[in-house]
Amino acid sequence: MKYEVRSVRSVKSKKSENENIENTQVTAEEWQPSGSPWLLIMPVMVATFMYALDETVANVALPHIAGTFSVSSQESIWVLTSYLMASSIVIPMIDFFCKFLGRKNFFMLGVLIFTVASFLCGISNSIEMIVLARAMQGFGGGCLMPMAQAVCMECFKGEARNKAMAVFGIVVVVAPILGPILGGWVTENWSWPYIFFINVPVGCICITMAKRFLEDPPYARRQKGTHLDKYGFLWLCVWLIPLQIVFDKGNDADWFNARYICWLSAIALTGAILFFRSQIKGKNTLVKLDVLKDSNYLFGTIMLILINAVLLASLAILPQMLQYLMGYDSFLSGLAIMPRGLGCLTATIIFGGLGGRISYKTYGIMGLCCLATGGWMLGLLNLQINPMNIAIPNFIFGLGLVFSFMPITTLSCITLRNDQMTNASGLQNLLKTIGGAIGTSLVATMISRFSQIHQNLLVKSASELNPNFAERLSTYAGSFIHQAGDMANSTFMASKMIYNQLLQQSTLCAYMTTFKVFAVACFILIPFMFILKSEKKVG
């Protein structure tokens, strides 16, 4: 009889728990901000812009940073990758901290850490200090973009949500494009520390606006009894930190011919397996992987990972190509990317003006076609170019970023419940950031390997049996005869000059091939658009 009484009580307890869950979900769906939702999203948009800007603002300043601290260009790349790596680690902890502190408080704490870290970056006196400060920036800023995405999706419905996501999309896409422009101008006219100092007043303004306007829905307020998934956090670090070292140092170490690269790869693989295993079988995990069962979310996230990798990788190599091969300074190389921002702005106006007259799938297909076309046009460049040869592909690329990024982001989350948004956007941004970090690291390897391939092909033509080569060698040797004093020295100088031209041409061909790879990758994504569903599930 006692057993039966306990069973009845257990059934009643489970029934009450299910009713509470249902009530929470209803509250989550019906919640509306007390004030204007546009005022509510202002602080999160400012913070997102600041975070996304700092993903690329240091790109064009890397040679200056390397010179200040007397390090190589390969060592200075840690200024970029440490930021992305730290962001990747903190993103899965967003759901825990939102429940532990409340989303509003956690948001303001993230902005505060980011602002303090920006100041530390500016006063850094060694490469170790700036790398650590950039990692601190990543820890503070990694939470900002996922929370902004969740807030935009929660506070708006219908056409208003389309407009809000348009604003979010242009901030996320335009900020990394404006980063090299702003970074180049500040570096050339002031000094590179000021690219970090400008975050300090912006961060203070953002905290003030967040305290005034930001609100927490019922499911994002401070909750009692929250626990941190310590093992999940540990395995995440074991996975991502060695992985980033492998991609940063792999090319220099000849990849798996180096023993330490093999060991680090094995550790990263083990960490990844243990992380996902802990998230599947554990309780109170960092991320809830059940959202991956939603086909829209799964395939949309895969597409966004690759698009983000293409975006950040292209922004990393285009300024380098312009500075090393075209003779641009850091400001002009950043300015050459400005047409991307104009393309993004144009696409956003079109997206907002047409509204729902064109389906998200159509927008996505148009965007991927524009990305592929812009990438292919950049792959057709040569050293005899004018500014329009760079501006037009970048403008088309900018159109493609907005037309693909905004609808795919919306479609990936449109079939999820509101109370799933914070976790889903956190997991999505984790994977996107990892994709961007890997893309930024791998693109250097692609340039190096493609350059070797093209150099091997071009050197076969540098033979005296080739009449064009023999004629060019004779012409150059004749021009050096007065400087060299005899034909032997002038011929050597001419050969050296032709070889330098060959290296320049092979490097340019490597950049062109890389851009074509980006174009092909975007074309491959087009069939994925037909998998995504357009309507939100009911019930």
C-alpha cells in the first residue's frame, strides 16, 4: 500500500512539473517588452557592432604590431586567432551565465570585460601581453552576438522581425568589413593602439544604454540552482586550444611530419569526442544539442559556418594581397574593401523595402550566387588592374553577404521556440566562430601551397629554350650592362629580376586560386537552400 501511495504522489509530482514547463513555454511565447523593442535592441546592436568590428580591425595593423614587438608576421597572427579562440570557448557558457546572473547583468558584464581588455590591448608592451588581452576581449565579447540574435528574434514578430533581423544582419556583416578601413586609417594617422582605445567610450555608452533599456524575458532571468558543466568546459578547452595551435603552426611545421602537430591533433580530436559525449549524456550541459534535431537549424548552421569562414578568410588575405603585391598602404588596402560595405547597405535597403514579397529561399540563392560571382571575379585579377577591378567584385560580394546571411540566419531559427533561442544562437555562434578561426588559419596554408604549385609550373617556362624568356633575359641584361660592368654580372642581375617577377606572379596566382575556391564553395551551398523550410511549425 505504501508503494502505491508513493507512486500516486510521484505521478502527481511529474504532472505538476509538466504543467510548469508548459506554462513557462506559453509565457515565453507570449512575452513582450514593456517599452519599444527598437529601444531595447539598441544596446545589443552597439555591442554586436563593437565585437564584430574587432574581429578584423587589427588585420591591416598586423605589420605595425609585429614591428613594435619585433616578432614575425606568423607570430603576430595570434593577435587575431587568440580573440576568435577565446570567443569560441565562452559562447557555450552563455545559457549558464544567463540563468546564473540574468541575461541583462551578464550582457553588461561581458561589455565591461571587453572594454577593460580593449584598454589593456592598447597599453600592451609585449606580444604576450597583447595576445592575453585579446583573449580577454574574446571572453568578454563572445557572448554579445548570440544574445543580440536571441533578443532580436524574441522581441519582434512577423514583418517587424524581418526588419530587426535586417538590422542585425547588416551589423554582423558590415562591421567586419569596416574593420580594416577603420583600422588602416587609425594606424596610418595615429597609431595602432588607438584601434583598441576607441572601444572604451563606446563600451561605456553601451553599458549605460543596456542598464536603461534592456529587459529580461521570464526564461532569461536569474534562476536558483544553476550549475556549471565543469567537465564540458574542460573538454571544450582541450578541444579548441590545441586545434587552433595546429591550424596556426601546422603549415610552418610541415603538418603531420612534425611530431608535436600529431600529438596536438590527437588531443584536439579526443577533446572534441569527449565534449560532444558529455553534452549528449550529461545533465545541465553547456549547450543542448537537441536543437540539432531540427533540420532547418542543422543545415542552416552548416551553411553559416562556411559563409563565415569565407568572409573572415577573404578579409584576411585581400588586404595582404593589396599591400604586398600592389604597393597599397594599410589605409588604402582597408579602403579598397569599402565597396563590400556599400553592397551590404544596398542589399539591406532592398531586403527591407521588398519585405516578404520575395521568399527567404530566393534571397538565399541570390546571395550565394552573388558570393560565388564576386569570389570568381576576384580570382581573375592580375597585377595590371585599376580600382574598379577590386571595387566591383567587392560590391557584388557585399550584396551576397546580406542576401545570404540574413535569410539563412532567420530560417535556421524560425522553427525553434523562443525559449530555445539563447541556447540555439549560442551553439550556432560557437560553430560559426570556430569555422571563422579555422578559415583564417587555413587560408595562409592555401596561399603558401598554391604559390608553390604555381611557382613549379611557371619555372618550367624560365628556360633558354623558350624564345620569350631568352628575349626578355637579353633585354634586361642589356639594361644592366652599365651598372654591372660586364655581361656576366648583368645577366645574373637580369635572371634575379625575372625570378622575382616569377615569385610575384606565382603568389598572385595563389591568391586568385584561393578566391576561386571560395567561389566554388558558395556554389556548392546553393542546393542546401532547398532543404530549409520556410514556415514556422505549429504546435
